[in-house]
Amino acid sequence: MGERSRAPLIALAASLGLIAAYVGFGGGSYTPAATADPCQTRDLALLEERGVFEGIALSALDGAACELHVSREELAIALADPGATDEFAAAHDIDSEAVDDAVRAGLERAVDDAAAAGRIDGLEEAILRQVARYAPVGPAIDALRSLSDDDSVQGLIRELGDLTDLRIPGIGDAGGLPPLEQLLP
Amino acid sequence: METRQTRATELSLALTVGVVLADSSIVTLALPSVLREYDATVFGVSWVLTAFNVALAALIVPAVRVARTRPRSGWSVGLAVFVAASIACAASESAAALVGARVVQAAGGALAVACAIELLARLHGTHQAAAPVWGGAGTIGIAIGPAVGGLLTQLLEWQSIFLLQIPLLLLIPVATAIRPSPAEPGPGGLPDLRPEVGLGLLSAGLTGALFLLVILLTEGWGLSPIAAAATVSAIPLAALAARWLARRAGPPASAALAGGIAVAGGLAALGVLPGASWALTLQPQVLVGIGLALALPVLTLAALGGRDPEGSRAAATIAARHTGIVVGLLVLAPLLSAQLTAKQEAATDAATAALLDAPLPADTKVSLAAALGSRIESADGRLPAIAPAFDEVTPAPGDEAAYAQLESDIEDQLARAATSAFSLPFLAAALLAALALIPIARLGARAGGAPWVSAATPEAPRG
């Protein structure tokens, strides 16, 4: 090694060595976790750790996000309140009805999956389908997510009873206490 | 023979250069406090830094005309204007007034530095002989500026940064005691600005090390200004410790090339940090510090060894360095801003995923989501502190471990977001520094017999 090239080569070796060491210890991938593809089936074991209805809510979010080509997380934030939903719709150049339609489609798919897996019975399936078709989307998702401590259809109806503007044709008017209770055995 | 008075004069002149040039970076850690106090925009506050460097770079070469004819009075007037403007900075009642005072401060500083350099050159006989004195003072000043500013901001208030400069007035009587000999005319020949181009590009890269790092440490990782100041002291300490290395690095051209490579390499390493720990920044900082010690003196002396009949090349090297800092700020600040926005969205998604998937009751998650949402909103585009949000919600008995794990997971995602947001700007800073290798290598290519090579050989200063 000549005298002229010695110092530059040492500096180069030290620089590359440090960069390689940092990359080797994960420097190139030290970034926030990427969000999962909502169109891919999520680990069922993860959903089964949740309450039945919370699992359905999470699965419905996946389905709706897949329909809208966004992440589950972005949609969850968008459904947090009507203002956020409007912002989300504007950002994606769609109207809020399209968001509702996607969530309903996702919820119906989640109900299909849960029924096929035997996680809900016929009555629960019937109620959930009505909710998927007619209930206000955001509050319905919240109601489903709030049931991890009370994994029963009674609990679901109690939560839905808080939705004062819930109107489910053929089942009744849910202003005040829900007539859904009439369906209970 | 070097007398005590000469040494005192030399120290006063070097102190002038060091303090004025430190002002180009000293408010870095104070900017968040300034932002809050004036309720200004980030862009507006960034001009507290940028305006000073623009004015200094623009005015220091014209100031040489005064320095050549009236260096003593120029030094006194420059110092007086600098100190008066510093007081105005401390007393300013708006961001606009602060920026205006900073421009005046830079104007006074440019005159004081140009005259100090001229007086040092007269004390030492030539600009080349004086360069190690003011060059070292300037490099240390720029490098320790953020640390000193951070220390003062946390211990006192950001205004104290400017008030602390009032004692510079005590140096003015020294000016009257100087009996400078006439300045030697600089060498003639063809103009060659490659050393200045190299200095400018290295300084643009150095902006990454100084400005990006302190912002990452304080705003990204939540370190206190004092802790951040201590951490970024690694660069000037390494630069000081490596001065002996410069004499053993072979020919000056090789030393400069090695220095440029080390600065670029250190900045690139900061762009691939494998974790959010201040300790991980030390090794890259040491590399940057060593690189500066190797490259800056050689490039400065290379400039002074070239054509300089007007004696303005020394000031031109300072103008080049501060132009580089401005270029670095103008390139890196928007890049950082865009990255912070993108990574904040990624962090929000990752935190939402962690929250949705956490094995906690839904009512706990909903309460946490609301608390976190308000924290994110009040963070006003910056990365939020989430611990207070977790303190607001009480987990159900038996859920404490899962709750703590969720907090840890979200903290980790935010740290990842903050760190990765700085990755691209650090790599861009590395690229700017790497571009300096082109003029440095071309200087090396013509090294045989070139005047700057002999000029760069260390020699004892004359008294």
C-alpha cells in the first residue's frame, strides 16, 4: 500500500465496515412495521383469541379495506368519527356511501366466514346480516369491537341498543331499547 | 519572539472567529423553544439559522476591503455591532424581529471575523501561517455551537445564548494595543476555487451531522437538550483528538481525501442506524470528526496557497463553508419535513395495528385510541410522546402485562419512525459530502509541486 493511498483506503475501510455492521444489525430495516395486506387471510388463531364478535369486526375491517384497496389501519382510523370518514373519502376520491358499502360487504363476508367456521349460530348470523345490511356502519363496528368481555348475542343486542338511530327493517325500531331483544330465546 | 501580549491578542482574535462562527449553529437546539414562544411556523423559525449563514457568507468577502485598510477599527466596530445585535436577538418580540437581528449580527460578525483573520495574518506574517489558528477556532466554534446552545437553553433560556456574547466587548480594548505590520501580498497566478468548492460541499454534508443529529436526538428520541448537547460533542472532541492524526496521514492530498471519505462514511452510517440509541451515533460522529480534522485544514491551506493578491481567500473559505451550510439546510430541511410526514403516517398505521391486535378488552383499546389520538393531534405534526396517553387509561386487573407490552410496542414503532425519517436526509448529507471528493481528488491529481501542497505542510506559527 503506497503512502498516498494508505489514509484514503483506511478511511474507506472504516466507513464501509461501520456501514456494513449497522446494516448487519438491522439498520436498513429499522422502520415502522409494514401493515398487512387486508386481502390476505389473517392468522385465524389470532382472531380466535378475541371474542367472536371482535374477531368478526376485525375480519370485516380487513374485507372492507380490501374492497377499498387501503390498509385495515387506515380504514379503522377513518371510521373513528364522521369527520375522519369524510376526510378519508375525499383523500381517496370516493363518497362516504362507497365507504359504507365497502364496510357492509366486508361485514357480510366476515359473517359468512364465521358462520362457515361454526363460530356463530343461526340467530347470531341472522342478526349480524341485518346489522351488515342496514345499521350505521361506524357504530356497528364499534359495537362489535366492544364485545370482547361479553361474547354473547345478548351482549351484542345490548350494544346495538345504544345505537339510537338504528333502524332495521323487518326487525323493528331500535330507538331506545332495542326490539331485537324480542328475538332472544 | 512571542510575547504574552501577542498570545493574548492571538487568543482574542481566535475567540472572535470561534464565537462568531459558533453562532451559525448555536441556536439549533433552541429552535423548538423559539417555535413555541413565538407560535411561528417551522419554516419561519428555520430562517433564524439560514438568515445568519446567508448574510455571513454574502458579507465576509466584501468585508475584507475594510479589513485590509482598517483592521483594528473594523474589528472593534464589527464586535460592537455583533454584540448589539445579539442583545437585540435576546430582546426580540417576534420571529421576524429575531431573524432581522440575526442578519445584523451576521453583518457585524462578518466584519469582525474578516478583520480578525487579517490581524492574525499580520501577526503571523502570512495568511497561510495564520490559517491553523482561525481555522481551528472556526471549526471548533461551528462544531460545539449546538452543544453550547442546548446547554444554555435547558439550564437558562434560549435568550441566554445571545446574552452570553456580551462579554466579547471586553476584547475591543485589545484592538487598540495591536501594532500590526503591513500585510504581505498574496501569491498571484490563475484563480482556482476547487478548495472552496470542496469546503462548501463538506460543510453542506456537515450540516447533516450537526443539525439533523440534534433534531433527531431531541425531537425524535426525546433526549433533553443537555443530553443531546453531550452526545453531539463527540464530533468536536474527535476532531480535536485527531489533529495529531492529520500529521501522520501522509501527503496533504491523501489526508484531505481520507477526510472527505470519513465524513461521507460517517454520515452514511447515521443513515442506517440500527436502533434508537444515542450510543449508536457515537461511532459515526467520531468518523465525521476525524474526517473534518483531516480535510478542513488541508482544503483551507490549499485555498490560501493559490492566487490571493487581495488577501481575500481566507474570507472566501469561510464564505464557502457557510454557503455550504445554507445549501445543506435548503436541501435537507424539506427532505426531512417530507420524510417526517410520511413516517408519521407509517407510525400511525403501525401503532393502530398494534392497538387492534393487542390482547386487551375493546373498551380499553377504545379509551387508549382516544387518548393517543389527542396526543397525536396536539403534537402538531411532530412525533408524539405516548406515555401520558397510557397514563390516562387504567388497564383492567390482569391486563397490566399486555398493557405494558402494547405501550412498549407503540414506543418502538414511533422510535423506528423517527429514526427512519432521518435516514434519507442523512444519506443525502453523505452524498453532498461525497461530492466534495471530486474537487479534492482533482487537487490531489495535480499535487506534484503545486503550491497548496507545501502550504498544507504544518509549520510552526510565527510570533
